[in-house]
Amino acid sequence: MNLDALPYTTFIVLVEFCVGTLAVCVLADWRGRVAASFVKLCAAMVACGAVVLVLNALALDPKSVTGGYRLEDGVVSWVKLTCGVFLLSTLPYNWFVLQERKRESLYSGLVAIAAGVGLVALTSYYVSLPTWGFAGTLLSITAGALSVGAVVVAMTLGHWYLVTPRLPREPLTELTLLLLAAVALQGVLLAINVAIPVREAPAATAFLGSSTLSANPAFWLRVIIGLMFPGALAWMSYASSRRYPANENAMMSATGLLYIAVCAVVVGEVLARGLLFLTGVPV
């Protein structure tokens, strides 16, 4: 992987975490039947993640070439500005969530999501120059955000069942199903993006692996650990959550599976974004 591209890899994963977690949190709150304390924790995680995201963005180098990978000139300042806007947009959302004013929190959450969507689109454009097109990068990062958000929020929600096992099973079941759908979408997009030739292969110098996808072990780790493994875990967690309340221990099993799924999804995203800067393919 490219050491020069490490800050950019981290940045994209942070964007996926913040925007994905926010979107799934607002969705879960809108669907209802989740504890107010759970929504407060998720909102706080987004705000804290946004602070780290802004700090990471400020450290991005304005140069247009990173380890042989060309970036879109003149966009980095807009990326940094949009990160700040996203951070500011999460503050009213957190305030209304803390006040348990659901209507206002949902509206402010939608505003923050809109800022997050803009950030995802701008980030995708910023790194899309060597890829086959902006659409492929945008879809890849969007699906990654949905996957990261779904697994983080679902794992967090699982802790509420450990304290109150008689909570309704539907919220966790829906989130695990959303995770399964997001991972499946990533698999489809990966196949499409691999099939379409890139516009230019980065002249990157890597310390691990090859710039050819099929010869790079990181690509197969991305497929197996980042997609197939969390997909299987999401299915098992979904099946376990559906057995509740006939078997209350099933919710504990679902939460434990989601712990492992969080690690697999995040590792998969790091590998995917590292491979993007190495090969130009948004896997």
C-alpha cells in the first residue's frame, strides 16, 4: 500500500464513519422503538468523529499528486471547508437529541445528512481522477458509508438489549438487514468497478503488494475479510435477532457477531481505500 496515501485513506474511512453513522442513526430514530439514550450516544459519536475528521482534513497536503496518484487540483480547500460545515451541522442535531425534541432532531439530522452527502460527493470527486469515472467512486464510497454506519449503529444498539432483553427486536433486525443489503451492494459495485478499465493507472510505489489487483493479496483480503465475512456475520446476526423473544440469548449472540463484523467492515474499508490509491480501482 502507499504510505503517502495513508492520510487520504484514513480521511475517506472517517468520512464513511461519520456520514454513515449519522444517516443510520437518524433512520433508526425516525423508525422509532429505540431508546433516547441510544440516539444520544450515536449522535455524540458522530460529533466526536467529525472533530477528528476536521483535524485529518487540515493535515491533507494540497499537492495534486500523492504517491503517484493524481488528485483533482483546487478541490482540497473545498473539502476542508465542507468538513467544517459538516461538523457545525452536527451540533444542532446533538442539542435537539439531548433535549429529546424528536421533531427538531429529525429535521436538524436531515440537514446534517445533506451536508454529509455533499462531503461524500466532494470527496469522491477529489479522488476520482485516475478511476474510470466519478460515478464509480461516488457509489463505492456511498456504499462504504452505508455499510460502516449500519454495522456501527447495529452493534451499539445491541448493548441496549444486553441491559433490557425485552426490548422490541424489530430495530436490531432492521439494522442487521440493512447491513446485509449494504455489503451485498458493495459486492455488486466491486464487480462492476473491477470490470471497467481505469482512466490511468497510478505510477505508485507500494511497500506491500502489486499494483495489479489480481496479484495483490490485499484485494483478496478485501473480498474475503471485508465483504464475504461481514456478509455472513450480518446474516447470522439477522437470523439470531429474529429468534427473539423465544430465545433471549439470541440478542446477545447477535451483538457478539456484530462486534466481529465491525472489525471486518472497517478493515475491509481500509483495504479498499488503500487499493484505490494503488490501482485506481474503487473497490
